[in-house]
Amino acid sequence: MTNKLSLPLGLICVGLFFHCQMNPAPAPVEVQLKTFQFKRCLDDTEICAEMKVTYPEVSGSDAALARRLTDSLQAIVCSVLDLPFNLPLSQHLPALADSFYGQMDADYRDSFLFSSGYSKEADTKIVLNAPRYLSANIFGYVFTGGAHGLGITILTTINKATGRALSLTEVVADTASLRPLVEQAFLQANKNKDLGEMEATFENLLLEPDMPLPLTDNFCIEAEGIRMVYNPYEVTAYVFGPTEFLLTWEALGRLADRDKWLK
């Protein structure tokens, strides 16, 4: 039996070796987080336009790869701040901040009920820098008047070789089996919130309670598993805030190949 198996096993090992040689991991990269701050107030008032943006810059021996990853991540920063995609941010943020102040100034002149300033904030966290994949958690908050501002989080895992973000079905093909895990984690995350006497059920939480909870593509791969987030207004009312949770590799079991994404 040992002799019969040795040849096929040997061929498999050789095949895996040549596959790795033909598909080598991209050159290693480092991610630095830069911070831009801006504050300008209207004359003789305490009404100010403020921006604080923490954004990523990727470096490495492969300059084209670093530029591709930088652009992909900085485009998300622009998205959460509702900014035009003027890249790189290091060159364009001062002009974007001036424009933001100009917007507030014009709105102030047109309104008699203007009592507070405008603000935009972004925070970037790199949560995984694996040989082939890079994951980020990027939060943005924008206030331009009204009852409240809006904060959103975008999670992403980028294929370093292509600069393209992974879709959920690339990571977990069997979404039918994934759904119960997501639904359970979604409800548990909301049970952990202070909902008063209200029970955390889909009927009470969802904006469309007659529809199933949609599977979100707002996810990223981390060392511990797959993190997902549903932003306010996406499936629930603003008052409930975001719903964020981690599906561990242990919970996912056969649904996701941990080593494929981390090694």
C-alpha cells in the first residue's frame, strides 16, 4: 500500500512546488499611516471647517505594486469622506480642505440657522499584511449640518497581485451555509448593544423585516477570521448604529480555507 501511494503523493508535492514557483507571492510591502489636519474658522466666529485624515501610503521594492495598493486604499478614504478621487492624497488634501471650507462658507451665507461647523474625519487601520493579501478597516465621519453626521466603515481585502478587492464569494463559495452564521452573529452583535427593553430580532431591527438579511460584501480577512460590518441605514435605522462582528476560522470550519489567505 505504501508503494502504491508514494508515486501519487510525490506527484502532488511536485505539483504544489511548481505551482508556488509559477505563482510567487508579490514583493513584501510596508504600510505607513500619514495624518493630515486642517482647521479654518469663519471670521469673528467659532464656526470652523475641520478635517483630520489618517491615510495609508504603501512602499516596497516593487514600486508599481506599492502605487497600485496605495491608490486602492486611498480611493476608499476618499469614498468614506465623500471626496473626489484626487490621488495621491498627500498632494491633494490641502486643496480639498480649502474646498471644504469654501463649501461651509457658502452654506453659512445662505442660511440663517447655521450654528455649527463642518467636519470630516477618516481613520485607517491595516488589519492584515499577509504575503498575498492586504486588509484594511477604514472609518469615515462627515458632518455638514443637520441633525447628525454620518459615520461609515469600509472593510476590504486586496489581492496584492492585482490591486483588486476580493468579493465574499471568492472567500466563501457556499453562501447558503454561510448565511446562518452571519444571521446569528448579526443578532448577537445587536443583543450586545443597549437596546433598552427592545428584543434584538430581525423583525425589530431590519428596515425591511419581510426580507432576509442580505449578505454584505463589506468584509475583510483578518488573522482571526472574517470581519463584517453593516453601516447605519444599510439594513437598520441610524439609531441602532453599525453592526460589526467577526466570524472566526473555527466557526467557519470547512467554509473558508484559512491558509489560502494568510500564507
